[in-house]
Amino acid sequence: MDRDLRFMRLALALGQRGHGNTWPNPAVGCVLVQGTRIVGRGWTQPGGRPHAEVMALTQAGDAAAGATAYVTLEPCAHTGQTPPCASALIAAGVSRVVVALSDPDTRVAGKGITMLQAAGIIVETGCCADQARLDQRGFLSRVTQNRPLVTLKIATSFDGRIATASGESQWITGPMARRFGHRLRASHDAVLVGAGTARDDDPTLTVRDMGVARQPVRVVASRNLDLPNPSNLVNSQDIAPLWLVHGARAPTARKQAFENAGAKLIEAPLGADVQLDPLGMLQALASQGLTRVYCEGGGALAAALLGAGLVDDLYVFTAGLGLGAEGRPALGAMGLSRLSEAQRLSLVSSQPIGPDTVTLWRKT
């Protein structure tokens, strides 16, 4: 029905507002409709609660009775820190619920739909399911693959360099591209960089000038915790959390120093090359509730994630300048000898952004 598509698309747009803010919970949208009139709408709030359905029901009040609810993910059926949303919809007296996507979490997984149907509520599923699945990729990945969605961002010269030979990289791309990058940071739970980037750039990795409700976690992957302390990352923990992913043999003194400075330490396994195992690192982050991780490099970490087939989305910002062969390449060594060994991503979009271009590639 065109009517269902219209209201579900609105619910999806509302749910997208929660990206980066709701982990470990999914970012859900909900719209309540009486006839053709919207009587309530909501989306999952920062920190994961209240849930979208509760927000919409609160706004609708008594007008929820007999209404149709459009929900982008199956209403929860379990009691956690809040009662089940399926129970709230039943208590409010809604007559019909349109669900875009079922929830694979074993605590839900059809139970929410069953509860609604048992209460005599008409339930229809699958409306805008493809878009809902795209919006929920981070949550779905954590639940079904035990790892978060990974978005990799690379800003390069037109000859694929991310810095000069001396390490200067600020700024290859222009202010519009950098603002776009801040918007991407804001839509993810965490920003991830490697130890080299943390040492060379001394970044803050916060979202600036965007009015965000919740700053992303800053994550640094450093096998031996050979990072500066103090640093801009350490000194800005009043603004955003700092997590450090390290190996089992990281020196005890360094671990203690960073813990004393307020950072959260997360141990991850090493791979065959005695570097942090990319999948093991992502699984460790998923165990902490992260669903969407935005990686800003550098080259070694980007190569490790790409080489392991763990990059879901790749944003490449390209500037109109060349840095030459002596410049630092966008990717570190990947050990490839044949083209067939390289993963191919699919082009989603390419557009100008100020004097630069941004291209989105996606794992298929």
C-alpha cells in the first residue's frame, strides 16, 4: 500500500536520527497513525532508551487507541531495563502494527510479533525491509556476526597519498569534505584509529560544530600501548570516552598509566603476524556493545581491515593535488600477488564536495 510506504519511510527517517547515539540498542523509528493523521512519532533516544515505540505512544496519548503503528524493527518482547515495547503497544490499544524487519536477537526473534498477534492486533511485516536492513546493518552485524559494522574513511591526493613523506596531512581535503567527515563520525558509535595516527597527528577525534547529543567513543588500536600520555585524546575524556585496544603482552606499567588517566583498556588477540587480529579486535569491541565503527586509518590499520574483508562501507575523499611517490600511501602492505586476491567493493555513489570528491564503495 502506498499509505504504508509513506509512513514507514517516515519511521525509517526518524530511526536514522539515532545512528551513533543508541548503542548497544538498535536505532528504531516509530510512527502512529489514525486514518491519515499522524498522532505520535518517536525514535530511540541517546543511550538506547526510551525506545521509539514508547516515545511515539507518549506523544499520542489516548489517540493511540485504534491507531496503526509503523515500526522499523520488531518491537521487543523481553524485559530489560524497560518493559517490552510489544506490551506497551498492546496496552495502548493499537489495532495494527506494520513492521519493516524482524529482530534476530534471540530475546525477540518473532516473540514480539507473536505477542501482538496473540492480543488480536493485526501485524504485517516486510514493508521497506531492504532499507530497514541497510539502516540496521550495525545492530544486525553485532547480533549475527559478533562484530560491528565497519566504515573506513580515506582522504587522499589524486595519486592515492594520505600524507607527504614527512607525515604532513593537514589538510589534504577542504573544509566541506572535513565537515562531511564529522557528520560520518556523528553517525557511528565509535571512531577508530591506529597507533601511528595517534602518535603522528595527536588527534582529538571528537565531533565538532554539529550539536551532537552523544560523542562517539574514541578507540585506538595499539598492540603495545606505545602511545603518548598525556595527549589530546587522554586530555579530552571529559568530552568523549577513550578506549585502547591492546595485546596481552602490553607492558603492565603502560596499562596502569592509561587506566590511571581514565582510559578503558580492552585486550584483543594477536594474529599470525603478531599484530592485533582485525576480527578479534572487532569482536572485542562488539562485546562492549558497539554496533557501528568509523575507522579513520592510518594505512596499516586500513590495509589490515580491508585485507581481512571486514570493511562494509568505504568512503574515499579525493583532493585535486598530487604528492608523488615519496608520499605516504593510503594503504599499508597487504601481501597481494594477484588481482584475484583483492576484494572488490561495489560503487554506491560519487559526488563533488567543494573542490574535492567523495566516493562510497560497499561490500556486497
